[in-house]
Amino acid sequence: MKEINEERRDFLKWTGLMGVGVMAGGMSQSCATAQVPSQLGYIQQQAQHSSPQKFNMSGYGAPKIDTVRIGYIGLGNRGTGAINRIVYLENVEVKALCDIRIEKAQAAKKLMEGTTHSPEVYGGKEDDWKRLCQRNDIDLVYICTPWNLHAPMALYAMEQGKHVAVEIPAATTVEDCWKLVKTSERTRKHCMMLENCCYDFFELLTLNMARQGFFGEIVHVEGAYIHDIFDSLYDKSKRYDLWRLKENQRNGNLYPTHGLGPVCQVLDINRGDKMDYLVAMSSNDFMLAPKIKELATKDDYFGQFAQKSFRGNMNTTTIRTQKGKTIMLQHDVTSPRPYSRIHLVSGTKATALKYPLPGRISSGHEWATEEEFKKLEEKYQPQIVKKIGELAKKVGGHGGMDFLMDWRLIDCLRNGLPLDQDVYDAASWSVIAPLSEWSVANRSNSIDIPDFTGGAWKTNHPVDISLEKGGNTGVKKRSA
């Protein structure tokens, strides 16, 4: 109890300072509004905050769970996809499903007919998800709700003694990022952000190549989320309560982790290096506000948004690490452009690049030929891909990377292994969004990136997906 009280006192002290001028770094729904320069010092001071660790969750393997019992919150697109995948895994039980739209939870349960799972359904009330978290027969809470609910649900689930897998981003404010870290450390419950792109095949290949020294010293990396979802932002049939349109009133890199996660693993961020500071710049919004004003003339529902400001079309955020490496991130969800995550790894010996074209590798001025690439792929193919890659492609989920992610998560929990993505990754990858909002609002001034590891990044070990331990979680055909 004394430890908890000291932790709360320390946290209140630092969040209280953070609230001077702008609560949680001014990084909430009001961030499209420019902030006065005098606030810069306060936010920079708090971004430098480093809280002592209560327990290091990096490299921590929780007690083994032979059969992982799961409760799902949020049964829209992502949640439904998750339950369709989980039925292929052995040693799991889906115990509960919850959605505020109870018909979504009921439909999800119907999809599981003919399997070994018969989950209880919750929904219809805003707080029904808490009843799911309170159950004694659940080990893992899997969260697929709108962004603003991710952190509150993850925090509550950990307080109830559950491990957490939460969709991206894990949090939308600096304050909530710190809360996730402190709660995970205190409860010793995992909080994994479901960054599925870390399990895409080319990204896994380049990670293994980096581990084997193929690229030499990594100098620069790039990532992005350039995805034309413009029409869906204001489509009431696709977005519950148009929550994503509301999120886009914030002006920054709101969705950094798809591009950032894989390159952070390549750079050993939080495990040998750390992100030091960032600068961010956004273009004007040339599409969203005009479209909303047009819709408001035809549909009164959009009147509430007609006078709002929205994020610029393109945001570019650059990051420097403690060891002098650089990261470039881009985010654009409105411009009519081909999908791209720009996975670039540039080292002193070689380079890899994917998107918008297929993956390519070079050790000089020219890209490797198709035959040369196949030889490299055979040589550096990660064990996880060799083991279940083909099945993952058949099951699906963004080409199979979703299934690889789920299989790996369950296998780690079953074998008491550290997760590939821990709570420090969830916090440091997610915090880029609110920090980029602040930088944009302050003429692209630089801002420090908090060290959520409390200095442990200097000795933490890199991510290991070798499968030398574990790898024994079975898969099965979907049958009655």
C-alpha cells in the first residue's frame, strides 16, 4: 500500500505540473488550436520527466498460462476479425464478448457457432465492459474500441488482474501513456499494443537481417501511414458515432505506430537506444473541412462539425535517437494516394525499402535482382514465418500478419515468455501523436520524448523472435 501511495503522489506531482497551461501537454481534443509560446517551457520540462521504475516489464515473462482465457471488448471490424482468427489456435478459450451495441456482440457469438467457444455476451450499457474485466475466469482482455477508450479500458483491466492486448494507439495523451506504464509495472500485467505491422513478412525479414548485421550500423529509418480513408471518415454507416472524424480534429501525426513500430524494433528502441526528441510539421487541411461544410448543408448532423478545424492533409514528423539515428514518419489519411507504410531501413552496408512498391533490398547503387532477393529471403527468413507463415496467409488478417501477431501473443503467454512489444513500446510509440500535435501548434519546435523505461533502455535486451523457447502453441482447422 505504501508503494502505491508513493506512486500516486509522484504521479500527481508530475501530472499537476503538466497541467500548468495545458493539461497533459495540451494534447487533447483542443490541439488544433495554437498554443502560446510561453507554454513551451512547461511542456518541455515535463517531456524530460523520467520516473523511477517500480518493476522492469521489458524482458519479463509472466507466469505460464496453459490455456489462455480471453474476453473481447469492441466487436466492430477489428474485433470481429480477431475472433475469426482465434478459433484456429489451440489452448485458448473465448469466455466473453462485449460491445456497447449488444447486437454486435451477439453477431460475433453467432460467428463462433460450431467451435469449442461459447462466450457470454455483454453490452447495451456504457460500463458493461467493466463486468467483463471483473470476471475471474479471464486471463487476457483484448480491446478493439475507439481510441479514446483504449487507455481507460486497459488500465481497468490490469487493475482487475488481467493481461491486456489493446489496439493502436494505446493512449492519446502523455498522461495516459505514463499511467499505462505505472499500472503495468505495479500489477506486473502485460500491456501489449496490437501493432500488427511488426509481424508483416517483410518487416520481420528486415528485423532478422538487422539482428544478423546485414545492414551494418543502422543510420536512418522511415515509416508512414498514408491511407486514403477520406470517405469513411464521414460515413455514418462505417464509423460508430463518427469517432474517427472527431479524432481528426487533432492536428498532428495521429496514427504513427504502423510505420514506427517495425523500425523501432530494428533500431532497438527502449532496448539499447531511445527516441530523444521530435519535430513535426503539418500541411493545411485542403479537403476535410470543406467536405464537412458541404455535408452540413444537406445533413443537420454535420452541423456540429461545420465550424471545426481538422488536421492537415500531410504530417511529417522527424525523430532523433539518443545514439544519433534519425526517423522520418508521415501521416495522411485524406489525400488520394496509393497506400504506403514506407518501411525503409538504411545502414552503412545495405538498405531495404517497401511501399508503395514491393519489398526491395540493396547493398549498393542498384536493387537486388529477383533471384538475389529470393536467396536473401531464404537465408534470413525468421523462424516464426517458417513455422506458421503459410497458415497465416491462409487464415488472413492483413495478409496474415494479424494471425502471426495473435499466435505469437498466445504462445508467449502460454510459455511465460517476454512479449515482443511491452508497455514501454506501447507508451513511446503512442506518445508521438500528442507530442507531434504540440510541435505543430508551436511552429514545429522540438520537444523531448519521455523515457518511459526510467533509464532501463541502456541495459534492456533487444526483441528476440527466435522461437528457441516456446513455439509449441498448436493450430487447428476450424471445425465443430
